[in-house]
Amino acid sequence: MNYISSAQNPVIREVKALKQKKYREEKGMFFIEGIRFVEEALKEGVQIHKILVSDKLADTTSGSEILEKVNNGGYSVFELPHKLFVEVSDTQNPQGILAVLDIKDYNIEDIWDNKNFFIILDSIQDPGNMGTIIRTADAAGATGVIVSKGCVDVYNPKVLRSTMGSVFHVPICLSEDIFKVMDSMKKRGVKICASHLEGNCDYFELGYKKDIAIIIGNEANGISEEVKNYADVLVRIPMPGRAESLNASVAAGILMYEVLRKNIGKQ
């Protein structure tokens, strides 16, 4: 284990820089924080560049256990004073461990399956919504999540925390052109369904087949007109109350689990 005491150390400066989207994209790396999150990364066998730990990590049982794992796992581990760790951390009360990882960017052609079930995100802006949708997609058994260019960065620390580790379980495709992706889907027989207030049927009336993609739009404006016109079918979620709209992650969850409900006995 290496020891770092200076905030000017290149390792510290690199991790701080990874809080910025531009630097994450330039380096193809991001960092995760917390005992549970790092444990999930270890379990999934993802590429870990380095691990930073606070000198207070071993003060708790769970901290001591993960410290033993990383020290015995052949990783590049750096210990630093807790005060310096707090400076590097993106959380108010850090648990004392973070890991720098490679960004794994999937291509749609890499993840075709015999049960194609995709979530397409059109300009989702809220980090909490993005993370929750990824987590729900993981729970519902989605094949992959397609993220449009206008969305919040998947590797934003707030997004990552909201995924609760699901970022390692479900393939995420960062798409510069979701229309090209949707063309590829249609050629393979995937039905593209969009949640929209002008939907011509309620979501539970649709016979969701195995090969389907669900589009979830921007929190304020919904899906764009161009994306709307690309969809094979528009569905609405009934709202007999006085609210004008649903939270994007709630709408996504309703639709994902309707797909699961309709197909659960066919898998």
C-alpha cells in the first residue's frame, strides 16, 4: 500500500478531475465511492485502476473487511489522511474508500439477445432519475439501456449512487445517434413504444411482445417530436388525479414492469 499526504499528489489531482464530465470522457474513466459500491465492483470483476482509502477505513468492521480484500487482491491501493480523503470525496460523509474504473461503453450490436428488451432515454436530465431508471432496468431484466446524447452523464457521481451498483449489471450504450440505433432495432423486429400524453391506448392495453424498446423522455418536455414520430406506438399512463405528469423514473418503472408482467411466463 502506498501513502499519500499531499493534495498536490498526481493521484489526488486525477481523482478530483474525474468529478468533471469532460475529464471523464477524455480519460475514459470514472470513480465510485462507498464500501458497498466498491464491493460490487470487486464482485463483478470490473477493471480497477486504483483504490483510495482513508486512514480511518479500518475503524469499522465492514471497512476493515474490505480493506483486507483490496490489499490481498493485487490492486493499486493508496492510503491518505481522512481529512484529505474528504477533500477528494464527492459525498458529505464519505465511508473512506473509492475506486477509479474504466468506462465500459457498449455498442448496440454487442448486446442483442433472444429476449430483446431495451430502455431508450431521450434527454433525461435529472441524475436521480437516470440512476433510478438504470437500477429499475436491471431489476426488470432489461437487455440494455440506450442513452441519448442529450442526457445527463451516466458517470456523474450522483447518477452512480442512484444506480446502487446496477451500472455494473445492465449494459449501457451511450449513443450519439439514437435514430440510427432505433433503425437497427426495427430491422431486427424490435417494436418501439413511447410513453406520451397523446398515446392512443393505455399502457396496460398493449400486448407487449418479447422484442420491445421503451422510450422515456425528458422530465419537463417528454420525448422530442422527432423521437415521437419514430415510435411504432404511443401509450399513455392514466392519471385520474390532478397531477399533470409523472416523474420520469416512475413512468419508466410502470412500463418496464408491465413488459415483465406480460412476458414473465414466456421466458
